[in-house]
Amino acid sequence: MEYKRLLQESGIPVHKLPKAFTSDLSKDAAKRCIIPGKWILQTILAWPDTDNPYVVAANWFLFINMIVVEIFHATYTVVYRADLGNALLALATVTTTLEGLVRFQMIFFKKHLFNDILHKIWKKFWPLSVLSSTKEVEILKRRCYTTLGLTIGCYGPAVICNVVLTLGPYLTGDGLILKSVYPFEWNTTYAYEAVYTWQYFTQWYILILVNTFDSFAIPMMMICAVQFVVWQDIFRNIFTVGSKKQRLALFGKEVNDEEMISICLEQQNMLFEICQKLEEIFSFAILFQFGNSILALCSSCVILKVDQSKFFEMFTFAVAHMFQLFNYCYVGSELAVQSENMAVAIYDCNWQDSDDLKFKKVLPFMLQRSQKVRNLTAAGITPLDFISYVKVLRISFSFYTLLDTLFDSE
């Protein structure tokens, strides 16, 4: 089976994350931000911690179901492309289903990578409480909570839009939820109800999947960025009196300078490996997200202008997409900045006061590695940051202007 082959080739086992995982994460102000997303992903069979054959079979069913829905739905935009208004309205919901497919593909086929990162966050990430400054702890805590709040905030406009989208056609008797082309008469008795129910539950599953995945993945990336800050604080203090207190808090025993330097080097390597895995997971998805956001924003804005009856539905749709892309660009920018700041922390560690020649030999190597910015990219084309966010908005506006001109000419 292709799925099994991919897991075997990865060489990374899928660990079962027990109840201790949740209880341990809840004790740390940063790590606990993963927990809300975990609960919901477990409910919809999308939590990456099991190879149970029944769960895998259910995952395949859900994945194929979304593909089938998307094929019939996307076909409508091709068959009725001459009717630009209806084609754009269908295109807006085509992008939503595509988002669900891409996120499910990441959870399903990149399960071993997600699982490995989660296991390292649980077992190997240092807690916020070891920071030397309580003020810094509060700042980082707020940063994590803000990230979680922004992703949960996307639920609001997404749910409002989906309520209008899924109930509107049934109440008005105006076709299906997702305009589609089927090889049978779907508007006959019972067939209409069956197709409508199928689309209804699929659409709500996709909404929950997309928003919950974001409320899990984005805080997870922010936790990785915060771990860079924790590492910087510990390494910056490595030759100070305060470092002894941090070592006792981390290991429960006294650790000498040489051992601590070795531990910090291992932790640095682990963080760099996690960044590489995040890039492997999200590289294609980020490129897709940029393209999908452009399509969603320009199509919804055109519909806002030409069809006032869809104003509320399309306005909330556009707002949700703008916030969604902003959240990813925010954590991508934060991860890049904090990985770059690692070099500053290494240089500020009072290395000149150390008599350890081994450390002074390792120091240039650590500095050199830290000077490379660890940022997530869209398939290596453009980084995930605020500059790319502005570029996407500009391109969306350009396409909107083009489509608006086409409508005016008609």
C-alpha cells in the first residue's frame, strides 16, 4: 500500500501520544496552545498519532470523498465558464474544498513528520519557566495565545459563511450547496435530497478540518519559534551565575559548562532539523495557499460587486481568507526572525571570559550555522513572511481589476 510504503521510507516511527502528552503540555504556557486543536482533530480522525487500520481506512474514505466532491464541483466551472458570474461563484467554493484536500493530504501522508515534531515538543522542548526574565515569559506567552486566538477567530467568519452557503439553497429551493455537474439527474425526488445531504456534511467536515488544522499547525510553528527564544536566553547566560539556576530547573542536577555547551549544540541541531521538517511538510501547501488565496480573494471581491445578494456570504469568505493567510505569514516571519537572532545570542554569551579551548573552536561553527535564516518557503520560490502577504494582496487586486474590466466590457 502506498501509504505504508511512504511511512517505511521515512524511517520515522509514528508514536502513540498518550494522556501524559496532554497533561504535560498543559503545564507549559506555550505548549498548551496545541491542545484545543488536538481535541478536535482526534474527533474528526485527523490526529497524527496512530496507524490503526480502521482509522487509516476511514482516512482514505474521507480523502476520496473530498476528491469526488471536488471533481464534480470543479467540472462546473469548466462546463459553464461562459457564464462568468456563476463560474466565479463556484470557483470560490472550489478553493475551499481544495484547502481541505491539501490539509488532509498533509495530515495523512506527512503523519510521521508531524508526529516526530510533536514528540520532540513534548519530550525535548525546554519550558518557558526556565527563562531568566518573568517579563519575557509573559511576552512569549501572550505571543502564543495571540496566535491561537487569531486562528480560532477565523472560525467566526468561516462558520457564518458556511451557514449561509449550506442552508441558503435548501430554504430558497435554488439548486445545490456546491454547483456541480453529475452524470445523472440530481434534481429528481430523493436524488436531490441525497446529493444535498452528502454535500452538506462534506462541506461542514471541510470547514472544521481546515480551521482546526490551522489552529493546531500555526500554534505549533509559533511554539518552535518561541523555543528559539528560550535557547537564546539559556545560551546567552551560559557563563553567568543565573545559568546554574536554569540548569537545575531543566535537569534537576548540576551540569558543568562543557556538558551544557554540548546540550545546547544538540538542542540547536534539533531545532534546525524541525525547521527542515516543517519546510518539507508545508512547502507545497504554502505555494498552494498563496495561489488559492489569490483565487478566493479576487473571485469573492468580484461577486461582491456584481451580485449584492451574495454580499454577506462573500464578505465573510474574503475576510476569513485574509486572516488565514495573515496567520501563516505571521508565524513564518516570527520563525525566520528568531532563528536569525540565534547568532546574536551566541555572540553575546561572554565567550571571551571562557578558558575552554574546545568551546572557542566550536563557537565559529555554531555562529556560521546560525547565520542561515530558517524560514518556510512556497516550494523554495518565495518565503512565508509579511512581504509575501502584501504581494499576494497586490496580485489579488490586479486579478480583481482584470475580472472587473471583463464584466464591464460584457
